[in-house]
Amino acid sequence: MKLFWRIGLVGQLLLIAVAVICADLLVNSVLFESARRYSLQQEDAAWLAENTALSHRIMDRTAPAERSAMARALTTERFALEWSPRAASPPPTVTLPTLRRQMLTAEPSLRTVSFDVRLRPLALGGLIDGSTQLSDGSVINFRYRKHVPWTLNLGQSLSIVLPSLLLLVIAWRVVRAMLRPLATLVAASRQVGTRQPRHIPEAGGGDVRQLIQAFNTMQERIHQLMVSRTQTMLAIAHDFRTPLARLQLRIDAADMDTALRHEIGSDIVEMDHLLQSLQTFIESGSDNSPRRRLDLAVTIQTLVSQETDLGNRASYHGPDHCEMSVRPVAFRRIMTNLVRNAVTYAGNAEVSLAPHGTGVTITVEDDGPGIPAGQLDEVLRPFTRLDSSRARNTTGMGLGLAIVDTLVKAEHGTLVLANRPTGGLRVTLDLPGEFGAEGQSEGQAG
Amino acid sequence: MTSQTILLVEDEPTLRNLVARALREYGYNVRAAATGAEMWAMLENEGADLIVLDIMLPGTSGIDLLRRLRQTSKVPVIIASARGAEEDRIVGLEIGADDYLAKPFSVRELIARVGAVLRRRDGGDADGNAPSQEQISFDGWSLSPTKRELYSPSGGVVDLTGAEFDLLSVFLSLPQRVIGRERLIELSRTRVGDSSDRSVDVLVSRLRRKISLEEQAAPIKTVRGVGYIFTAEVRRA
């Protein structure tokens, strides 16, 4: 069986065809063999032989024009006759040589007649029939209405049904065995790039095995690419900070105009923020930190009060406390980016939180210009910046909402951006809360 | 007061010189090391009042260095990192760093943090040096000084700003005692960078809101005209 799976699809199909043909041959030879040995009770064979010889003799003497009528007249319940002017080639069926010999023994006069006896196809009733040839070349077909033993009939049916049945069973098994690894493959390919590559065990036919092998190699390569991309980005972020740190310390030490120092200082801060958001974006896809219980309401209140301390308009509506199992760093990042976005682009942020079931719905609304309807999806993509006039003075790489989107997905939540009917943007964040027992146990005390 | 000695461990020569110069300008005695091995040698010979440690040193990572250092010494450590990851800060503080400085930093930030950590070490607190590993609890709430985290009675993390955390720490170190507003401001200002110019009353009211539950009001009472008193029983374990 193992070998069978290794030979590839074409080989498998060939093997299956050979198997089916063999089965067909086997069934047929068994059928022919039993037909060859088939005989009637001595008296039945004699009766059949006598009737055959008799009808042959009568019909031979009857004028051709009346033969049909004569055949009908001679037909009895057990023995039906039919005349046809030309010898039709007999339908493909099984001859019964033993029975023929029996009949010849019982009625030696038949030796001079050209005749044969056959097993009628099941579709025509499954009886014995035969034909004799008259002297002018026309033919009498006769039918002997006696039940044929079930073994013969079964053999006949098997010879038709069995190969198909066999084919069906084999095909079903092969296809199923082939599709199972394919289904695994489909599921795995949906996950490529979203997590550690998981090696798929090679199973199924040779071609499928090759496909799985290629897939494993591919996902390993993709993973390596992503890892090296991440490492490159992190290395860049890291290596840029050292010269930035030197620059900062140099201007602090330099004897220079205070305003100029301040400007250079804010350039350094901006570069640092760009590196920071790049780093957060890269790392947001691979946050494996454990879930812990976090008071979401307090986290939001803390962010809001930090904004108001900076003189920005921000407010929070909702319960004072609302604990849920989340990744704290991710949740803080999500809320920071949403609140900062609202304050930066619209000038205010109104945050509200409403618990529902095990989860929460959080909305962040602002009174700003909103986002053009066609671009609501676009802003979730990395490096997207809506370069309208309002954003001219803002900085960033357009990663804020992309980071939020990635993190929300990692929390199994949903993020919806919509323009409010009264103007401004509304971001609705829905977090489902508990995912089974995970995280609950980690809710700290140590 | 004799000038305090700071041991600076930084592998990048130019940055090392710049930081050393900045610290010297503010009156500190600076010894600079490029590697962990140099750090150990200097610590052995002369000791230090504070170590500023770069976490990405060649050879040994600064984190390992700090872990080994903490086995034998309580000398205050500020870690400096160019990695900028939140996890680094948490890990650093967890294994016993006193503060964390993200590169790039300004001279003002450096001096302020160095000063704050040294003050905290010399401060009136009985247990002095590095933040204690112990857990402080009151009314079912608990506070981890090392992780700088507050946990609710149901075990959830409750975010505090740096200033709020310092304020709560002051309350927890002086329970059942009336603390004057001036003293409160003074004591909670050991940390820098946070909104220390916010009025202490605003900070107290925010803190109260965070540690009050429906069934249990926050244990911070106003003493009219004087200051505040923390009324709950404080346990250290």
C-alpha cells in the first residue's frame, strides 16, 4: 500500500484500471465456467430438445408467409417462438455448451440442425433462449421459460456491476486519501506568514507528497524572509538610535542658539518616533506576550488624563472599572494610537466603553473632518497617509491605524471606521473578551 | 558632600565620551568601561554609587550582566537601551534595574534620572537601595514596586502614571499618618519626567478614582487644610 502512494497520480490511475480489468476478467471467467457447466434436469433437457426439434421440423415445412403466425400458434407458456426471415447476429451473451450437448443426446435429430442455446441477458428476463436455422436461412428464436439458477443470474449481474462497484470503491478511497492531505495543505496555506511555520507531514499520493514537500520548503522560505525582514528593520531601528543619541548629546553640549537647539531636538524626537512606530508595526504581528487581566477603563482614563494634561480636549464616558483578559501592551498601544490619532487629526477625542457579555465595545469619536468614504479601508493599510491639507503639519509614517488593525485582529476583535452623521470620525472597537480559560489563570498576584 | 562616582558601561566610544562628559559637567565622578569585564574590574577596585549600563554590550548582554550584578550587589543601576521595546523596560526593571533610559536621551533627562535614582537611594526610606522585591498590599489591592504595577482585588493590572505610582508609594510608606500637601509633593517628586507640576490634588483625585470600587471607597481621606491620610492597613510580604 505504501508503494502505491509513492507512484504518483498517473501510475495510480493505471494501476486502478488494471485492477478493474482483472476483476472484470475474473468475474467473466467464473461466469463462463459456470455457464459452460450448466445443465438442466435430464427430463427438462429432453423436453426442451424435443420441442426444439419439433418446432424446427414444423416451421421448416410451413410456407415463409405463414411462419410468423405458426410461431405464435406453437407458442406455449413454457416455450415461446418467434420467426425472423434473416439470421440476426445473436446478442452478446453467454452460450451454454453443456446444455447443448445434453439436448443433442436427448434428441439426436438435432445434430442436423444448426442451433444454439444461450443465457438471456438479465435485462430481457434472464431465461434460456436459443435459435435454430431453417433450411432457407431464416431463423426461429425460441425462449425457454424456466427459471435459471440464481448463481448464473448473480454471476451475470456481477459481471456487469462488480467492476463498476470496485472502481467506485477504489476511486472513493483514493480520492479521499488524496484530499485529506490537500485539506490540511489548504488550511496551512491560509496561515502562511501569520505564525511560526508548521511542518506538514507528507501524506497521500506521490504528487501530493511532492506538493506538500514544496509547500513546506516554501513556507520555511517565507518565514525566513519575514524573520530577516523583521531583523533588518529592528537592526535599522536600533542602529539609528545610537547616532541619534550622539547627536542629541552633541547639541546639548554645543554652544548654540537655544531656538536652534530646540528645533534640532524636535527633529531628533521625530526621527525617534518614526523608528518607534516602525518597530511597533513590525513587532505587532508577533506579540506572544501572555494575556493578563487589565482594567481597560483605568487604562483609557490614564490616556485621557495624559491628553488633558497636555492641554488637549479628551474625555471618557463609561464605568470606572472594567477588567478583561488582554495583552496589556497591545491594548495600551491600540488605545494610545486611536486617541492620539483623534487628537492629532481632529483636535479632540471622546472615548466611551460599554461592557457586553464577556467583551467590550469601545468607541473613539472626534469632531474633525472625518475620512472620505472611499478611503475608510485604505487608512488601515500600512504607510497610508491621507495627504489632505489638514494633515500637512502632522508627522508619522502612516502606520498608526495599521498597527491598531493588526493588534485588534490578534485580539480576535473587530475594528470599524465610520463617519459620524454629525461630522467627525467614529472608530468602533469590539473585543470579544474571554477565549476559554486562556489568560484567566495568568491574572497575576505575583 | 563628596562627588558621587558613576560607572558608565557603554561599548560605543563616542557615545561613551559624550555621556561621560555630560555627567562630569554636572559634578559626578565618572569611570567609563567598554565591556562587562572592564566593569567588573572597576567595581572591584573602586566601587560605584551608580551604574549606567548599556544593554546591548558585545560579549555579554547587559541583561545578563545586571542579573549577575544583582546576585552580589545592590548598587543602583540605570539601564540604557537603543532597542526601544517595551519588553526591555519591563524585563530590565524586573531583574532589578532602578530605572530605564531609552536612547536617544537628552542630557537633561540623563541628569534628572541619575539624580532621582541617587536621591531615592539616599532618601529617607528605611530600606534604601533598589526597589524591594516585596509585595505591598492594602484592602485586597497589591503593589509590586519592582514591576511598578498595581493589582486590583480581583487580580487585574491597574495602570498608573509614574506620578500616580509614586504618590501611592508615598502613601503606602506612611500609612495612618497625616501627610501635608507640601511634604507629599516633595516626596513624590523623586521620579522625573511625569507631570510633577500638576497640582497634587488632581493627582490624588485621579488616584482615588482608580483605587475605589463600588463596595469599597478609596482609603485616602482629605484632612482639611493640612493634607491627606491613608487609612487602610498596609501589609508587606
